[in-house]
Amino acid sequence: MKKKSAPATPALHRTSKNLAIGIDDQHLEAIAQGLSRLLADTYTLYLTTHNFHWNVTGPMFNTLHQMFMTQYNELWTAVDPIAERIRALGFSAPGSYAAFGALTRLQDVPAQPPAAEEMIRILVRGNETVAATARGLLPLVEKAGDQPTTDLLSARMDIHEKSAWMLRSMLGE
Ligand SMILES: [Fe+2]
């Protein structure tokens, strides 16, 4: 998926003040903002992958239909702990198409289903982009001593890099 140019950032809503967990308010807000972007990326990649599960055609149908199902199920499960980490840091979790559209770096699903090979390329790029979003947040999270978010980001990078490898391998790359 191609990156979009500078989307407007929706305002964060702080729901809990004066958290005494040893992370200052400025860091809490910046981490919640980064996790909101990761949530939007993950949800967008989930929807794209599920769409491709429905619409894939051609001689690789059975393999890709199954592979995409495994991946969209994992992505669907993944959005929950990301959203709930945002809540634990004292902010509301975004959960609308408008918010996700503004926050994500991924393109929306193509209106017309592309050929199977192009679907794979879109998902390779999508998984790489989500991994990069998670990795970009890591220095801030480590500086703030936010170990639970570090663990979450690490797990997400691992799965997205593995999915990108498996998809690339389908292309013989
Ligand atoms: Fe299905």
C-alpha cells in the first residue's frame, strides 16, 4: 500500500487525569497518539485482508483464500489489545471509519478488486508499513519506561514482518 500524504490528526480525548503509573502526562499523550495510529493501520490492514479473502480469483484462489483468512483473523484479534492499552494510558480509543481514515498511513481498499498478485503486493506493503509504524513508536516508549507497550509493539512487529515474508514468498521474492 502507498503512503498517504500528511493526514489531519484527530484530537485525542484524555479520559483519566493524574495517572500515578510513573509515566508523565506528556509521554502518556504521545504514546496514546502513536498507538492510535497503530490501531488505525491494523484495522485498515484487517479490512483490506478480509476484502481480499472475499474477492480473490484465479488459480491461486484456494491457497490465498485460506492464507488471507488466517491473516485477517489474527489482525481482528490484534486490534483489541492495542485499543485497550490506549485506555489503560488514560485516553479514549478511536473506533470510527473517519478516525481510522485520518490516522492510518495505509491506502483504503481498492474500489475494484485487483488481480491476485497485486493483492499480495498490497498486503506485503501494508504489513511492512504497520511494522514501521510500530517501530517508529518504540524509542519514545522505551524512553518513557513503558514496558507493556514495548512488549505489545515487539509482538506486532514480529507478526507483521513474518506475514510480509510469507506473502513475498508467494511472489517468489
Ligand atoms: Fe470466509
